[in-house]
Amino acid sequence: MFGGGSLQLARIFGIRIGVDWSWFIVLFLLIWQLSGYYESVAPASNAFVLATVSAFAFFLSILLHELGHAVVAIRNGIPILGIDLWLFGGVAKLGRDSDSPGVEFRVAIAGPLVTLAIVLVCFALGMAISNADQVLESSRFDEGGVRGATTAVLGYLASINLIVLLFNLIPGFPLDGGRIARAIVWWRTGDRNRSTRLAARLGRWVGWTLVGLGLLMLLTASTGGGIWLAFIGFFLAQAASSAEAEATFAGRIEHLRVSDVMDAEPVAIPATLTLERAEDEFFLRYGWSWFPVVDAGGHLVGVVSHEAVRGVPEHVRPGRPVASVMARDDGDGSGLRVGLEEPLETLLGREGLARLGAIMAVDREGVLRGIVTVDAVRRALRGTVPV
């Protein structure tokens, strides 16, 4: 959906949490907008503090929403490549697609359920220290002080998360509601690609409807909200179109497995080999920019690049093993591996394939059995792979 060059903030449950550069723009705009929102309950200086707290709390709730998706996905055997916060909120990047409508439904509904819980908790806490009317009108009541400021923040978080919840439940791909609709159609028809195409068409309809509403607001009201709504709608329409195209491609190769298109004679470097020998016997001999790395049993343990080898001083290389500079892969969703018998369509959109131009095929024990290149996938999409 966007570039992978996000800034890592932390790891939660082993999941990488990052932020895209566009997140900082939205954070600044949100704090600026909320500063005016809170002026009725606090002086200008305190309004800025409340705005900053609310902005970070809102993005924390987005992160919790995505963690809901991620935790359920992991429990259902789907690896998570990471969670990124960005221009339109957040995205949990799944290592592969769901393998059943039940799994798809559970992963899709998890985020909205977390957001619903946040709405209920914020509203309940607001009522506990004030009352329902003041929580609902949190930006327009006269009670000041800590109690009033806290109620205002809780009221904002409850209302903004309710908007996020309702928006995400719109039945159009790639929104959560679209994924739920996809799971239902998949369950009824037994056809994943058909259900994806239907959900994507709904997503395109929703996206262009939002674009139309945004332009209408822009023409009839003196507000910048129309531009933002049109921008969101355009993104949704484009993302839905990409999903529909991907489903169409997947339909062409649904009979193929990873083992059908892989190079079954991969060249790999032993993890214990010295950097000096790796340079001479592999990088200089083959001229490739990277190689998979295996242990003594042939299990995939990582990838080593020529750049990483050259980054070690030449006089040190004879005593350093390849394992010391490789990018490690332990099968936790790093995107470097795929199972031999997985459908070829699961490779579409894989981050490892896009980043390296290839992905390693392993058996159930993690032994390297082949390499699938981008060119091999392209040939399969063109229907030129023999079966």
C-alpha cells in the first residue's frame, strides 16, 4: 500500500511498529486542529497540551486496532511483517493471505472489536467523572479544571473512535467492512478470488462516492474537509482497483504451487563460511548481490548481501563467519520464505519478493528447496509456465 521505509518505533509482542513520514504531517495537523477544539475548556497553553495528549492517544487507539488484527492473525498461523502508522491511520501487514473464510472473518473483525471496546471504555470513564451529556458535548461545556479537561479528552477519544469504527465497517475493500463482506461471500460461494473481486468493486464504488461527496462539500461549503474526504475516497478507489487486479491475476494461477515455478537448485552460502571465502567463492564467481544462507542441515537461516560483506574490513574477513553479517530469518514473518506447497498467489504482494526480487521456498522443516524469482512469477501470470 506504500513504501516500506518506515521508522521503527518499537516492537510489541515481537511485532515491528513503525511510522511512515506522512504520519508526522497528520500528527502536526491534528494537534493544530485540536488546539482550537479545546480552547473552550482550557487556556491556550493548556489547550495545546490537551491537543497533544489527545493526538497521541488517538494514534495509540489506531495502533491497538491494528494490533487486534495482528494478534488474531498470528493465532491463526498468519505471520505479521509489521504495523505502520501513516497518512490514513494504520495498517497491519500480513505475511500471507487467509486460507479460509473463517480466518478472514476473525482477522477482519478483530480491529473493529478493539475500537468498539475503546469507545465504550472512554465513554464509561467520562460518565464516571462527569455525566453522559457533558461527555457527548465535551467541546462545549463550562466546567473547567482537571475534571473538565479529562472529560473533554475522553469525549473526543470516544467520538473519534466511533467515527473510525463506523467508517471501517463500510462494506468496501480494503476497509475492514470490505474484508468482512469478502469473508461472508467466500463462505457462501467457496471462491476466494470471486469474493475478493466483489468486495473490491464495492470498495471502488465507496471510494468514488466519497470523492463525489468531497467535491460537493468543496463547492458548497467553505471547509477543507471536502478535500480530505475526496483524497481518502481516491485512495480507497485505487487500493480497491489494485486488489481487484490482484484477484484477477490470482485466478489465472490458482492451480499453481510454489514448487511449480521455483528454481529447484538454489545456490546457498553456509552460515559458518568465512566472509573471505564467501567473497571469493560466491559473490565474485556468480556476480549476484545476495545469497540465501543455510545451516549445516540445509535450513534457511538468513540472507547475506555483498554490501554487508564489503562493509567488513578486508583483514577481518578471514576470521568472521557469514552468520555475523547476514539478515537473519527465523521463520517469524520476515518475508524471506514461503512454503513449497503454498499457492503461488500467496506471493503476490509479498514484501520479501518485492524487496529482493526473489523469495526462498522451504519445506515443512525449513530446509531450503528452491528460489522463486519475480521473473518466474511474471511468466506464471502470462501463462507460460508448463504444468
